[in-house]
Amino acid sequence: MKRLLCAVFSLLILVGCNNNFRKFEPITKGIDFLAEIKYYNEHYECICDINSSGEMHAEFTYPAEIEGLKYNVSKNGISAEYEELEYINKNEIFENTAAYLIWDVLSNVKGQVKSEDNLFFVEGKTKEFDYRLELGSSGLPIKLTTKPDIIEVTFKNVKIK
């Protein structure tokens, strides 16, 4: 009888944990990370910081030609800074920059987290493309891919602030 009760209790715990585990939300604010970006077949790296209100600060570290280029992206617009020159005119900074596209996905993630082959992900759409955001079991982003193949981002060293 004790074995049966232990087995039933264990089964209830496993089922309960499994259902709670599937209900996690993507964590896309209050994080920082290194983004390895493939953007129109070019390779870039940038350090990104997204605060709790969703504003993103990104500083490119690779390639050397744009090292130090900084973007600040929020729902109010986008600005860029390079070698102490600041560009604020939104009409001159395209919203299809890699930094903006990353921010656009992370700030607008909606939908249910799905699971397939031990991989968690969210799928959605922006004005530019369909996307798939892969998540770790904690809800932190791992990889972003798009259709058409505009941008692919691998999120490294993702930390909650």
C-alpha cells in the first residue's frame, strides 16, 4: 500500500511539475547578452543591454570597422552614436538595422511557448518577417531566426540584471 501511495504521489508531482514547466514566459527585458549576428550574409557582434522598460542599448564590437558604434532603441525611436557623433534624426536611421530588428522581436514577443524535440520556442511576425525565437528552459533567448533569411542571432552569455 505504501508503495502504491508513493507511486501515485510521485506521479502527481511529476505531472504537476511538467504542467508548470510548460507555462513559463520568455524573458526579454531586464537582460544583457552578447549577440552574434548574421545579417544579410555579413557577420557582426554586439553587446546588448535591455532594461526593464524595454529600451535597448547595443554597442558593436565586431567587425573592427564599426567597433564602438552604439544604438539606443526604444518605442520612442532609434538613435546612433559613433566616435562621439550622435545621430538622432529617425528618418536618416533605418529601422532595418540589425539592432532595431533584434529589439523589435524581443520587445514584441507574443504567443504561447511551444516545445518540440526538447526545444522551446515562440513564433511570430513583425512588419519585415516571420520569426522563431528559441528559448532555454529558463525562458532566456538562445537563437533568433527569420523567414525570409534576413537576420540570424545567437544570444550568448545571457544574464538577468
